[in-house]
Amino acid sequence: MKQMTFIPYESIGSVRFGSTREIVRKDNPKYIEFRKNKFSRNTTDNYGLYHVFYTKENCVEAVEVFKGIDIVLDGVTISSLSPDELVRHLSDPKMVKESDSINFPSNGLSLSINDGTIESYLFYARGYWD
């Protein structure tokens, strides 16, 4: 299984927050460009198991990772943890928990949850939620 290391507010795998679309595509040449929804400010690059989101200046602002990738943070494979285990592991005092998501602002991570299962991980740059 593919593995991506997450460094909060810095990078997820080879994708660095703030990098240009050109750099990301050079390092990851197999993608499909699409518009996530009608409210999207820019197009998104689909790399299969993850999507890269860009600012209107074409710099990476977030990466959504789906099942099928081992995500490692500080030596721990967080993708093997349940939502409750991840809450305990990160112990983020700024955490915001809703019925279908958990946001960890101190870590630049938001989870999309369905029936108690993590559907995707959104890793984001500073200022993404501002």
C-alpha cells in the first residue's frame, strides 16, 4: 500500500502546501483535472487516491486523501486509527466535532466521517479555513 507522511502545515507525501500546480504535476504527472463543484474557486487535480486543491493563484492549499493510502504522522499510521482513537492521539484543544466531520485546526487536518468511519482526510495549509 502507498504511504504518505504528513507534516502539519508543511506537506503530505511529496505535495508541499504553497507549491505551484506546475511543480506538483511535474512530480506527479498522472492526473485528471476537474472542478469539484460549482462553487470551486479553481480546478482540482485527481491523482486517484488523493485530490490536490489549489488557490486561485494555482498554489496548493489542501490535499484530500482517500482509503488505500497509509498516512503517517510522527511515526504513527493515523489511517489505521478510528475517529475516536485519532481524537485521543491528536488531543487538539481547538478540535471541532460535528456529525459528519472532525476538524483539528492545530494540525491542519479535517476528517470526513460516515457512519463512524473515516471516508477521507483533508490536509490543509494555514489560512485554509479563514
